Amino acid sequence: MTIPTHDAIRVPALQLLSKSGRLKLSEFEAPLAKHFGLTDTELHKKYESGNAKIFYDRISWALSYMNMAGLLNKPKRGLYEISTLGLEKLKSPEALNDFIATKFAKQSKSKSRKSSEIPISRALESLTPQEQLYESATKIRESRYQEILDTILNKTSREFEKLVILLLQRMGYGGQIKQSGIITSYTNDGGIDGIIKEDVLGLGRIHIQAKRYAQSNNVRREEIQKFVGALAAAQSNKGVFITTSTFSQGAIAYAKNLNSSTMLSLIDGWQLATYLYEYGVGLQVEYTIQIKKLDNEFWDAMENDTAKID
């Protein structure tokens, strides 16, 4: 089973609370994982950023929305109990999500933009705000990748060769060596477009082939074979073949089956754009969003009030 969305978690979480009384956030995880039949891998799967476990985070958001809708109470920090309204709405569990969506829709109309409430639409309700942010960031990145490739294809082949040398240097190849990257001459390149010197004496070298192809024109096995031949002629066992397009299955299989003495890395257009984006080559930060969370050590160091608050 796939990990349930946070709106799918609401009813089982509310039912669990109605039976258990009060629960901490961490106490929801195991019984809800059993309810949804999650595997151990699914239970511990994290977001791509590695910042949080997906299922645990979705439980947290499910509880947050229900708390803001008045279905839960929080007698003290980190502790949840079902409210009178929650018990009432639990009698018609199939209508629970519509109730929450309607409540937030009304709040978003009646309150100003400065409201601390989080307005949500029914269409986006299955994603937590954090997941919506990640999804938006992913879409933006992917659009930038395509922009990068389109821009490269408008430049000359020589500029592309310079670009891949700069990228590999930015990735750490060549270290602190001055002028570690070399662009070979057009007239006598021997099938090698560029070279990265890995040490001061130039004893270790990475040879590069850069093909600025249209994205519909993939690199075939024959071109990889020629490059491997060029590596042998240059007495080199390290090569990187970079293209703006893709590699055919035959080319990929050939590269994988090379003997262990020849190390060859294939970088296609999408991976190239990803590296350029990650290492900031030809890009600048457009916007920074800072999201903060509670410092648990700070708040836990404060004494809790054990008296019931009216």
C-alpha cells in the first residue's frame, strides 16, 4: 500500500483518539501504520530532503487541521484529545473532510491575509502545506532544467565544451590546481574535447567528450565505442561523455559492460541540467523562503502548568 495522504489519516486518527483518550503525536504512528497496513519501508520513508518521515509528518498535519477545525483539543503541548465537536462529527466519518474544507473556506473569506489560520482548497487538501511547497519547488526546478538545456542549445559547441569543463571543476574535479581544465584544439583533438588534470604533475587525467545534440537525437553505441578508442589512444582509463540529449540503450549497455580498467561515466541532458542547477553554474538564487519550527529544547526547558486552563 502507498503512504496515505494526510486527509485520509484524519478519520482513523480521530477514531483512535475516541478510544484512547489522550495521545502524544508519537503514539499515533504505530497503530495508524498497522491500520493502513504499511510496510516498515513505507513507515520510515523520508522526504527527498531527508528532513522528516513522510507518514509521521502527514499524521502531524492531519492532527493540526483537525485541531484548527475544533475537532481536537490540546490540553498541553504535544498532547491531543478529541473534542465534543469531534465526537459529534465522528458519527458521520464520510463527511469529516468536507466539514473541514468548508470550515476553512469560510475562515479564509472572513479573516484577513494576516490570519494565522491556513486556508486550504478541497483540490489541494490531500497534500500537506509542506508537500505543496516541495511539489512547487520540484516543478520550478524541472522548468529551470529545460531552460538550461534550451539555452545551451543556442550556444556554440565550443562554449558547451567550456561549460562542461567549468561544471566538472565546480564539482571538485581538478581540486585547487590552477588551469586544471584544458579545451583541446578542433584540428587535432583525437576524439577528446577536454581534459581535467587531477594533480599538479598531470599524472591523473579525466578525458571528456561533449556532444551538443538536439534532445531528440540520442547518442548511439558507436559514438561511445569511438570515445573509448580515443581514451585508449590517449593512454587514459577515465572518461566522461556528456550530452544535451540522451543515450541509446545500446550505448548505456556498452558503457556498463566495459572492463574494469576503463572507467566511463555517461551524463545525459537532464542529469547535466541537474548538476548545473545543484552546483550553481550559470544560475543565481531568485528567492529564499525561510520556514521555522519550534525549538523543542527551548520550550521543554520551561515548566509546564499542570492546572486545567478554562
